[in-house]
Amino acid sequence: MDILKFALRKLAGGVPLILGVTFISFLLMIYFGPDLTWDKLGKNPTALEIQEVRHELGYDQPFLQRYGTYLKELVTFDFGNSQVVDKKVSTILKETMPVSLHLIIPGFILGNVIAIALALFAAYHRGSWIDKLIMTGSVIGMSISFLIVIIFFQLLFCSSYGLDMFPVRGWEVYDSEDNIIWYQYLRYVTVPTLATVFVALGYNTRFYRAVLVEEMTKDHVRTAKAFGHTPTSLLFKGVLKNAMVPIITRIMFSIPLVVVSGSLLIESYFGIPGVGKVTFDAIIAGDQNILKAIVGLTAVLFVVVLLLTDILYRVFDPRVELK
């Protein structure tokens, strides 16, 4: 019951965040975004034709009325039809979200798990050549552009100039009943996952190592080490468990960013029909209905992440109170 009350208070507190993000993004789209009026008109349109198209697109409505309609769409999850593709926005998102999740989840999990393992190893051997080697690799990973990494891995694993083991583009991983063909799935997901892990390792390892090194300087860790605790017990029970709050914060708050920005770049480059590819195409085509849906749902996702993060704090650290 306490968790339920806390969740309701947290969701209510997230309403201003959703309103602020959606209002600013909607304002920018309306006044600085693309205008599809002229794309739907022929040459030398009359004033009446222009007026009819703008009415069809909803451009002639007052700003506050359009924003109110947008909020209603966000609450009902009904964003109307795409302005470019003859299909409902909700249907498009329903078809593309599973693709993005199947694409992003392996790299996201592996990137964090491997980074925590490397950070633990580096923190335990801090100052040694092992620590310096891991940190040097992290800096190299951070300094290389994500796009360069994608191109390199594609050339290395997908082209005749390299190993030519995996498909270059596409996402043919489902059968006629939309069930995953696991062999095909592994073939298509491997290279994007390797690129994601490579880039994520640099940023994550440095952050996690800094958190873990600070935790290792605490008195209880030095005492446990003096009493002869094994490295495994020391690192996982004395260090990692007590450092979970900042680690959880980084992992949880990276979820919306990974889903939006990471999938956008990978999907658009590899031609994978997920949310990122749809967002990229909507930006190019000026499809405001899809962009409004993506921005609004991302804001909602941030609020949900805030809620889950506070609950996870309590799970890993009983000293944290749900307020």
C-alpha cells in the first residue's frame, strides 16, 4: 500500500515534467517545424485549395486548441493517422516498438554488465597496469564517434573487405506468424550489438569505476579486507551492493536516451524498421503526428523511469525511504 501511494504521488509529480516537455516540443514543431501544405498541393494552387489543405492538416486551428488535442491524444494513446503514410500512428508504433526492443536490449544489458565487471576489476587493482589498461581502453572507446564505430564493425563483419559473416542491412527475423526465427535474429542483431557495447563500455566503465573506487575507500571495506574477506565477497557484498544507488541512476536514466538516440542512429544506418527508423523518416518527411507521439511517449517514459528508480533505491538500500 505504501508503494502504491508513493507511485501515485510520483506519477502526479511527473505531470509538470510531461506538460513542460510536450509544450516546448509542440511549440517548436508548430512554429519551426516543417509545413506539409505545399507537399500536398500541385503547382499554382488557389487560395481555396491552400485553405482546404491547411484545414485538413489542422494548421488553421488556434495553438492552444491544437496543444489540448495533443494532450488528449497522449492520454488516450491515439495520435491519429500519419501525415505521410496511410496508417494510424498507434499501429506504426505497435509494429516498430518490438523491433527496437529486440535490437537494443542485448547491447544495453551486455554493455552495462561487462562495464560493471571491468570497473570492479579495475577498482580492485586501482593504480596497477591492469587499471591503467582498462581506463585507456575506456578513453579510446569514448573518443570514437558512434557512427565511425558502426561503419567499422559493418566493414569488418558484414562486407567482402572483412569477414562477411553477417547481413549488411535489413531485419528479416520473423516468420509468417511474426514469431522470431532465432538463428536469423542472431545474424541481424550481432553487429549492432557489438557496436553498441563498444561505445557504451567506455562511458560506463569510467563512471562505474569512479563510483566503486570511492566506495572502496570506506572504513567498512578496509575493515573487511583486513579481516581476510575474499576478493569476491569484498567486491560484491561490501562494494558493489553499497554502490548500487548511483549505478541504478545511470542505468535507468540512460534507458530513454538509448531507446531514442541509440536506436535512431543504428536503425537508420542498418535499415532496421524500428522506432528509431520511423523517427528518422518522420523528421525527414515532416510527419508531425509521429514526432508528437515519440516526444510525448518519451516524456512519459522519463516519468516512469523516475518512479522505478526510486523504488529500486529502496530495494537495494533499505536506508532509503519512499517519500
